[in-house]
Amino acid sequence: MFQSRTNTCGELRLSDVGKQVTLVGWMDNVREVSANLVFVVLRDFYGTTQIVAESDEIIHQIKGITRESTIRVTGVVRERASRNPKQDTGDIEVVPESISVLGRCRYNELPFQVNRSREADEAVRLKYRFLDLRNPDVKRNIVLRCNVVAALRASMIEHGFLEITTPILTASSPEGARDYLVPARNHPGKFYALPQAPQQFKQLLMTAGFDRYFQIAPCFRDEDARADRSPGEFYQLDMEMAFATQEDVFAVLEDVLPPIFAKYGTYNRASTAPFKRIPYREAMEKYGSDKPDLRIDLTVTDLTGVVAGCGFEPFAQGNAVKAVVVSEFKETRKFIDKACADIEVQTGNKMYWFRLDENGELVGGISKFLADRKDAVLSALDLKPGSFVGLSAGRLDAAQKTAGAIVKILGSRVPGHMDREQYAFCWIVDFPMYEIGEESGELEFCHNPFSMPSGGLAVLEAAERGEIDPLSITADQYDLVCNGVELSSGAVRNHDPDIMVKAFEMVRLGEEDVKAKFPAMYNAFCYGAPPHAGIAPGVDRMVMLLAGEDSIREIIPFPMNKNAQDLMMDAPGTVTQKQLDELHISLNLPEKE
């Protein structure tokens, strides 16, 4: 029994017929059948129950109550004459003896119909998020999130991890995305930062002697929004293991995640251990992406040598050419044109194409440029009649990226090339340690500077002596990918001060720079640090995949919009001059045009 009620609105069944009950909830809908018969749908967190008003007094009372008001109904349960199999309580109804208003909705017109709120404009939904969340379909995603977080927590504890919280107010990070800064009132001119991740703290816990750490960690990054990334804040299953290798991390997540995805996911199939492992360079060559969607059976083939010198300018010497073969292609020219347009919008590069018709002839698109080397093309691509070939060209990374878009767009749109009803996991491994910066033109860290270079100090010294190309050095770093979505990045950490300093020297930063940028970690590592490794799958992205949603905002209780604004709370907002004075802050705002 609940306070103020005997039952919930999702609880009553035929076995309850004849009982006197008290229900509370929101007045979801009112349907006036006649002057002496009115149906009310009462909704609470647990479900809905039909209320049937047949007395003049109760009907008159109901007519004076606005929809979405909260009410208490006391009455008798009876069997419904016309049952509703779509409703859990569809076999019964309640005939009220009394109705009282607990919280009146003061508006006759609502911003949107609650049970159809997902059809409303997103800005309106976010402004009235408290109404949007009354929609059972919207609420279901938040309940799913709660259940997934609880399951993750229970599984991590079962695997011997301790849940330890780390600071929210910390120092600004010199690496990564933009920080959110918090002025320190007692230290004029100085600022805290909200953590982009608990990276340094969890590594310090390893040096402090904690063996297995985790937390459902809030992270804060001043980044632009995307469909799979919320601006401002997000949560991750942050974990770290002492005296651990990459294999130890893989073993834990391959044991923790599949049961959760199988139990809570939209699809009931999920990869089992061991997940497929794909080196980074192979992923870029074979799938055109370091986030491959393994539900798609299309792959990329290099065609550079075969088509060089064919007379088609984009295939000119120096450009890479990549091809994606789609068998049994029966789509129209309109379909092809739409795919070409979408790929160009997504990548900024064109898709070229041709077909091999049922007679074995190259037709359409750029086929005329390939006529004199037809046999070589057919052999290189193992083409069968009825196939379509999409091609990309340009600098290697651009050609790979475009080919990846071709794989994703054609694989998801052409029937028979995508097994949607599953969660396909893979590990991307052996990431490059360094790259040439687009702006600087010099050697820079490719991903996480805290990763251990494969080969340790010896490989860095070999590169320093010019014996190997620094760009050939890989890091003991890995990404976990599911259905084309990067769930997390992780790495075996660089725990040796000598290797750390040498790694930074490769990008023109000396020991003093390392000490200045990462004083706590450098100092701690000098006191004997264990080898350690970790990872941090994104909870928001995980739940988005489980719910089958395309936007991450659908699984966050109170999300910001694409401009990092909370329309409901009107944040960010202005503050008083007194508040600014206390923080020793003066504003230098751009002039309004």
C-alpha cells in the first residue's frame, strides 16, 4: 500500500473486482459519452486506469477539473463491459464514489498533448520538460537508464571493483576539450575547472594502492552537441585496474556488457566474448572508419593502382581511390543521386559510381573511363553481374572517410546488407601514438598522451635516433565500438616517468613541461606506480543504443539543447553585479551589432 492510495494505476486486475480502492494520479484524458456517462483516464508513474463517472454529482465535478490536474479517486472496481487488451488494466474500471483535486492545472491549453509530446517541437519539449517526462514513452527511457546504471554498478561490484567518487572541483586540464571554469572566491584571479573526466584522479588511486576502481562519473566538456553527444555534461562508467594489461580490461567489459545489452536492449542479440579486434589502420582501410558498424556486410577495397591513369581527373596520380561493392543492387537512379548528395553533405567529398549490368557490361556513372581496364577492375573487385560500385578519391584520409560514409549509407539503405536486430561489438586496437598536426605541420599526439607506447622506452629512443618513423609507433590504446558508435576509449597507461618524459619530448615538450602540466601524476609516478589500465564507456551513449534512439537527448532526464542552453531553467543566465564583485570578475562583452 502506498501513502494516499491503496493501489497504483497500473496494478488492478479482475481479481480486484468488488474492492473499494483509492487511486491518485494525473487526469490524462476525459471523454464525455453522454450527459450521464463520462470516462476519465487516470495516469500515474505505473500505468493508467479507466474511471467511469455515472452520477450527476461526480460528472459535474469532473467537468470542473482541467486535464493534467492531479486528483484522488475513491471507488469500487468492476469488470469492464468492453475490455481493452492494449492496456494492462484493460479488464477493469473504477466507479468513483468521491473525487478530490490534489494539484490543479491552471491552464486549459497545454503546450502539447502529453501522450504525443514527442511530435512537438524540440525547443517546446525542452522548455516544458516536466510535462514531456509525463509521457510514458519518454519516461520509459529514463527508467531504462536507471535500470542500466543499477545493473552496471552491481556487475562492477561483483567483479571486485570499489566505487570511489573523485572531485568535481579540480584544476584546469591543458589537454583535450575546453574546460568549464569556476572562479575561486577566496583566491582572486584563480579558477577551478569541472573535470572533463576523472582521468588523473583514477590513475592516482592506482598509485595509492587501490586495485580496482569504478564510478558512474559525471564529466564536463564545453563541446558542441551532436546526435550522440550532449553538450555540457555526460556520464561514463569510469574504471581502472592496477597491475593490469589490455587483456584484463577486455575480459571485464566482455563479461559485464553483453548480459546488460541482451537484457535491456531493443534487440535481444549481443556479441559474446571475445569481441572482434581490429587494428586501427585495418579498420580505416577495410571499413573507412575507426567506428565500424559490423552489422553491415559491406567493406572497402583499394583500387588506386588499378584505375591510376584512366583519364578521370579525381583518380590522378597521388590520389587514393577506394571502392565499395554492393551486390544484387536493384535501386533506381533517384536512389543513387540521393545517396551521392547525402555522402557529399556528410563528408564534403563526392561519391563516384558505376554498375556491372546483368550482361556483364560496365554502365552508368564513370564507367566510360574504366572501359579499357574492365577485366582488371572486375578481378580486383570480384564483381558479379548486378553489382553497384561506389568510389571515393583524394588524399588517403579523405578517401577512407568518404568510403566509410558509402559503407554506412548504402549498407543501411540497400536491403539485405545490414542485420539490424543485434548489438555488434568490436575493439579497435593499435592506435597511432603520433600524427602530423594539420595546423602545426609537426609531430603531435594522435589521441591520449597518457597511453603507453607499444614497445615502451626502446621504441621511442629508436625513433629519436631516426631508426624508425615516429608515425609507425602505436599506443596500447583501444576503443570499444558498438553498432558504429564509439562507446569509449581506454588505454594501458604510461606509468613510468622516464617513458612519459621521452614521449613528450617527441612533441617538443621537456621534463619541466611535463612537471608543470601534470604535477600530481608525475610526482606520484616517481614514488613507484603499478602498471595500470582502464576504460570509460559512455553511459548516455550506451542507453541510447539500448533504447534504440537516434538522439542522446531522448535518454537524458533534463538535457540541454544544441546550443548548450537549458530552456526550462533559463541557463546559462545573468548574475548580479554583487556576485561578480565577490568573485573579482569584470565583464568584457562583445558589442551588440
